[in-house]
Amino acid sequence: MIANASYAQDNGSPRPLTDKTVSGNLSKDWSQRNPGTQNPSVQWYDVGNGYYGTYTSGTTPYIAFYDKDGGYVQTYKKGEWSSVHAALKSSYDVSAYKNQEVTAYWESSDPAQKAYYLELKDDKGKTSRVWANEKGELSPVFPKANPNVNRPN
């Protein structure tokens, strides 16, 4: 599966990251991973057992995930749910999430490591976040850092 650290399925609104040391370390790592990006403003959030930063490059929104230790997980670009691949759509349609509205759909920006991130809302307005692998298998588990991805020095 995608990961093995727990993540609350109903986590409400993200909390802005207020720890300046952590946000500085995340920003430094992010900048080293994206040297050609023209100074976008990255907004960092704390999700309890990890972090994510949102930014836009050109007109495309991105979200970069880091684990609780500051290890890089993956970056996703915003996509259109209407163009989701068949395996993910099929899995979603038979999942426990099928009655929730997909409010945001994100695809891995790394073509060699396909993964997906969905933000959902139920009929009571509760937010859920789930990740999916290339087979379309859904999980509410926050992903862990990829040990095959080196951290910049």
C-alpha cells in the first residue's frame, strides 16, 4: 500500500504551520528540489503527522507532502476528476468514499511514481483526505517519506 503512518480521516481544515524552524527547513528542502521554479510563495500546513506546502507554478496548483520528520514524500499537481484514470475511478466507485464529493483531485508530478491524492466532502460537510496508488487502491493513511528519494544537503 502507500504508507503506514496513521492520518485522521476527518481532519477538518488544515492548520497553518507556525513553527518557523520547521517551515524554514521545509522551504529550504523544497527550494533545493525545485531550483528552476521562479520564487513561488509556498504556504505550509501542519497535519499532525506530516506537513504539506501549496504553491502555483504558472497556472497549475501543486501540493508537496513531507512526513513528520521533514522527509520528502511526493509532489502532486492539481488535476481534473473528470479525467481520472479508469482504475482509480473504478476503485473510488466501489469504496467507502463513493458517496462523498471529490472537491479536489491531485496527481503525482513524478511520472515514474504514480500516486493520487483526493480531498472529499460528505453530505454533512466533513472533509476526508485519501491517497491512492497506481492501482487505484485508496487509503486514508498519510504517506511516509520515500527512502529512495535523497534529501538535499
